[in-house]
Amino acid sequence: MRILDSNCTSMKKLIIIRHAKSSWDGFARDFDRTLETRGIKDAQLMAQATQKLITADYKIIASSAQRASHTAQIFASVYGIISIDYLPELYTFDEHVLEQIVRTIDNQYHHIILFGHNEAITNFVNKFGDVFIPNVATSGFTMLEFTTDNWQNISSGKTLKILSPKDLK
């Protein structure tokens, strides 16, 4: 586990979590892939390990793809968050699309947890964070902080925490 401290007083925090390990068996459409048993266990482990970082004001948004929505439900259950907004447009592998979605988040929300897909996630955290991550693992957790009060204005952020399941095993 690697924790990176922040000295800035930012207004926005974004946690990006890649969906848990999913199965390639039995589904004709990528969108419908389910989580493997290992993925479910990893998501539970990661949610428990990061629970103390989550406050009541976090809002969860997730891709509506089966593997991402199930991962979000596991984390939300551990975090005690009841509501999840499912966005079909988060079913993307393109960091530019992901960036546009983040930029349109309602500014009343200062803390967001976003569940999505790679390559979009790895490329996004490398563009906006200050620590290079070669690949965000399945169930990988990355917390970014931005010194802005407007999601539209996000630019270079600070990477506050990086965690993957292998860090906990």
C-alpha cells in the first residue's frame, strides 16, 4: 500500500475504481460480463481496506456495464452508501470520454467515487495525477485531489492514494 500525503486545500476529490476481475466465459456481449469469484472477494477486500477514507458526502457514479455496476454495489454496501447513479456513457475505454463525463459532474458534489473501465481509467489517472501508474489493476483504487471548486476546471491534480488487491495480500 502506498499513501501519498497532500498539503493543499483542494475543493474536489475523485476516487476512481476499476471494476473487479470479470469472467470472459458465457457472454456474447462484453457489456454483460459478470464478476469472477476472485473479483467479488477482491472488491470486498478493497472496500474494507479503504472504508475509513470515505465520508458520508461521497457520491457514487458507475458504468452500467454488469461488472462495473456489481463492483460499485459491493463498495457501496461496505461504505454504507445507499444511492448509485449508473451512467451508460461510463462504459468507455477512452480517457477523453471519461474526462468529459467528469467535467460535467454537478459542482454541488465535492467528493465522487467513479467505477469504470480500463484503458480509460489508467490513462485518466496518469493525465491528471502526479504519480505514474503503469496499469490500474482490477478493483484498483486511486484517489485524486484537485484544487478547484468546479469539475469543469480540473487540471493537474495530486495523487493521494493508490491501492490494488495485491497490496493487501
